[in-house]
Amino acid sequence: MSSNMPIKEVLATARRLVNPANGSAQECLRSAHRANDQGDTEAARRWARKSIAYSVSVFHPAYRDTAAS
């Protein structure tokens, strides 16, 4: 099930869930913010979702909820 969650909400969700002990999750979140700052919202969404996956897994509802439709 996909949603049209705005990129600001996707980034906020990833930031809220980021695991501070997981360097990969943190780096993905930084990459998501860089991509968003450069106007590449598709890449920002991909990086943010990777951060969520590293932090809480692809089975977490937030991963599904942040998918682009």
C-alpha cells in the first residue's frame, strides 16, 4: 500500500526513527537531506526510506507509509 506522503513528512519520519547507533542509517538520512536541498525529491525519498530500513526494518509500517505512489 503506497501513499503520497510529502517529502517533508518522509524526512521527518526518517529523522524521528533514525537509530543513532547505526552509522548507515545516519548517512542515508544525511544523503536524503542533501538530495532534498538540491531539489531531487525522488532521491531524497529513496535515501530517507533506506535510513528507515536500516533503523527499523522494511517491515515497519513507516517504511510502507513513506513509499511513493
